[in-house]
Amino acid sequence: MFHDGWTISMTGREELEYRIFSHFWEKGYFLTRGGKFGGDFLVYPGDPSRFHSFFIVVCLEHERPLSAMEMIRMGRLGSNVKKTVVLCSVDSSNEVFTVSLEWSKMS
């Protein structure tokens, strides 16, 4: 990958995370690492010292199948910490795809 004239050697995983980070950053969001919340990034509407995060981003390989248990686990994760989980992937044309998971109450 090339950035401002520098050649950067990255693994496939690092390229995936970089592209997804850039996607949210270019939309004006702030991001931090999301490991302690079970994701790859936390996404904030502004400076993380002044705002709570909106989303937990999970970076996935494009077209990777997810089991029902993985979907339930991620949905519960977001529900428990009151955040929306956003599953993100990048296709072969470098387009970012996002799907959000929110747990709804059943009455």
C-alpha cells in the first residue's frame, strides 16, 4: 500500500482494518481501538474525551459466512454495552460494506 509517497507493508488483516478505519474517518467520525468491547474499533461522533461511542465495529473478510451463534454473540455484545454493532467488510474493488446489528426488545 502507498500513502503519501511511503511504501507500507501490511498484512491482509491490517489492510482490511486500515480501509475500514479510513471509511469512518473520512465521514468525520473519531475511532479508537475496540478490543475491550469485543470489536476492532469504537466509533465516536466527535472527540472521544467528550463523547460516548455510537458503534462497535467488527472487521470481517468479505463474503465470510457467519454462524447463527456468532450473530447472536455480536448482537448481545452490543446490547449489553448499549451500542450498535457494525459488521464491516471490503470487497475486491475496495468498497466498504456495512451491516448494523441492534437487539430489539420483545414484549
